Amino acid sequence: MIPESIPWIITGLSMLGSVLNMVKLTAGQGVWVVSNIGWVVVFYLSGNRPATVLFCFYLATSIIGVFWWMYSARGLAKPLENGKIKVLDEMIRHELQ
């Protein structure tokens, strides 16, 4: 049984992440990672499997977003170029240098 306050706290974190992303602060992606982990746990424990899968997807995209923003902020990669995802290629090349 999940205390009623937990979903409200996670809701607040989700909203904070949205606001931070809206003003283009990378921290928003990190807040989303935390809130999405919370939602995955809440939905899994409540037996809501479709929402669990959805928030696992959101979690994955927020983690990828953290890396994209970190690397593009450092000028190491553009997430999409000519329809290709270049982040992993750029990360590997940077690590090999």
C-alpha cells in the first residue's frame, strides 16, 4: 500500500521537471528521471501494467535526454543531424580520443 502523499510528491516533481525543461534547464531532465522512477514503482505496485510500461518508456527517454543535453551543451554532439541519431557515435569517438 502506497501512502496517499507519495503520488502527490511525484506529481509535484513531474511538474517541476516540466517547468525546468520549459525554461531550458538541463536539471529538468534529471528531475524527470527521478519522478519517472517514482511513477514506475507506484504503477507497478498498484498493478497498472500499461502505465508501468509507459513510464518505463518515459524513464528511458528522460535518461537519453540527460545525455543528449549534456553532450550537446559541451559541443560534443548534435542529437539529430540529417535524420540520424549521432549522440552515441559522438560519445564513442570522444571517449576514444
